[in-house]
Amino acid sequence: MAFEHRDRFLVTLIAWLLASLGVLVALGAFTPQSFFVVSFIGLLSVMQLYAPAKSGDRWRLPLRALIAACFAVFGWIVHVRVTTVV
């Protein structure tokens, strides 16, 4: 059962990444920063979509470190954007 959730999670996340890349390129708005932000939003959304009802699956535990690192990068991107405006 956990493998099915993990596989569906990965397929959904990869589909989100490819779709967001395609949309950003098609709109001419692709930058590595914008792709990261959209991908990070997708990661958080997919994590919530496949969150277990009762207890966490063991395969989800390493994703916490990835999300913490992504929050740090996101904070850096926000800092850079705010300091360029000011």
C-alpha cells in the first residue's frame, strides 16, 4: 500500500514539474527562480494531496529535510527580490 502511494506521489509530482516547466516556457516567463517557486508550491500541494489519514508513511520522512531546504532557498529568493526592490 505504501509503495502505491509513493508511486502515485512521484508520478503526480513529475507531472506537475513538467507541466509547470511547459507553461512557464510557453508564457515566456521561465527563470530558474520562478520555476523553483512554482515547483515548491507543487511539492507542498502534492504532499498535502497524498497525506495519510491516520499516520505518516516511512517513505515521507526524508521529504521533511527536502522541504526544510526548499523553505531556506525560498526565503533566500524572497530576500533577493525584496532587496532589489528597495
